[in-house]
Amino acid sequence: MDNRPLLFREISIRTILPNVVTLLAFVAGLTAIRFALAGKWELAVWAVIVAGVFDGLDGTVARLLKSTSRFGAELDSLSDNVAFGVAPAVVLYLWTLESIDRLGWAFALLYAIAMALRLARFNARMEDEDEPRRRLGFITGVPAPMGAALMLMPIMIDLVAETDLVRGYPRIIGLYVMFVAMLMVSTLPTWSLKSIRMPKQWFSPFMLLIGAIIAGLFARTWEVIILLGLTYLATLPFSYVAFKRRVGQKQRQGAELHSPKE
């Protein structure tokens, strides 16, 4: 046991590096608000996307360096709340919701609160290895980065149209914000990317599809992200059906296991 005072204990770079990546996501989220205050909507959306990239990297870096920690998990949650909760809410409010005054602010608050509740629920269940949905390869509700991407899709549509096609309907956007908030706090089972498996013969077509998506992101960034967001929404009913099917399979297997032998 190290009896030295906490001030004089050494911390390795390996422990610090994942937290630095998490802080970069945090900074990117706050920077999105700065761009929104300046009316630079495209840069604001890009900042949230960059935050999503760093959010995906910090856990990977921590696992590769074997430096996961409780501190890192808590910092990651706080960063997610800012980058994917507060920042998109403020950006969308400044973009159009402020035109309906207090009602617009209420919509923005609803989304931010939903994100905080979603992350709190995730943290509460994080250490529960026996959580049924996790064991079956599902998570509860829409994950935080996807929620932020869905939240900002109206801005992306206007960036593609190069006009205020959507921005002029703040009340409709407010209803859409409510829809996204409900998806995040819902108990809807959604697929976890970490648990998705596919047949070997699908590997090459899948990699070709990934290559096409990456190429598309360079050529038509907003169109591809919008398409991915709509595709994700379209898969939600199928994830629910797949979850129910797996639950039924597990129940049948359990019944067969405990059935009396002849």
C-alpha cells in the first residue's frame, strides 16, 4: 500500500491520456456553443460531431492502455452531458427555438434534462453485469451521441438546402425535439454496436458499405449523416422485435433446461 501523501503520488501518462481525450470532447461541446453564439451554424454542428469522435475514442484508448478508472467514467459522463446534452440544446435554441421565446426555451430544457436522465440511468446500470438487456446485446433508449445527431438534423437539412427550409417552423422543430427526448429516456431496447455479429460471408459487402459511407462523408457530409440518422430511426422497431425474439428464445431455453427428464 502506498503511504505517501496524495500530493506526492505519481500518475502515469497511460492513466492521464484517456482523460485528456475525454476533455477534448468536453471542449468541443463547449466550442459548439461559442460558434452558435456567433451564428456559425455549420461549425457548431461540426464541433458536436468532433465531440462524438473523441467520445468514441476515449473508451477505446482506456481499454487499449488498460487504464479504465472510476474517475474516467465519471468525467466521461459529465463530458457527454455537456457535449451531447447542453451544447445541442443551446445550439438549436439559438438557431430557431428562441423565436418562440419561453416555449422554445422549454423545448431546449426538455432535451437537456432528458440527456441528463439518460446518462444517470446508464451510470446506475453500468456496473450491473447481469442487466438483462446488456446480456442480450441491447441498451436502453437512444445513446447520447446519436441523440445529439438527431437533435441537430434540422440544421443539417437546412445546410443541404442552403436556405431556411426548416428553420422557419420552430414549433414543429420543438415537437421533434420532444420526440428525440422521449427516445432517449424511453425503455425502448436498441442494438448495441459492440454486440452485433454477422455471418462471415457478409464481411466483404459490409466493408464495402463502410467504405462507401466514408467516401460519402467526404463528398456529401450532411446528406450522408442525415441518411444515417433516418436509417437509425427506421431500425428502432426492428430492434424492439429482435429483443422480444431473443427474450422468448432465452425463456424457452430456460424452460427446457428446467423441465423434468423422462
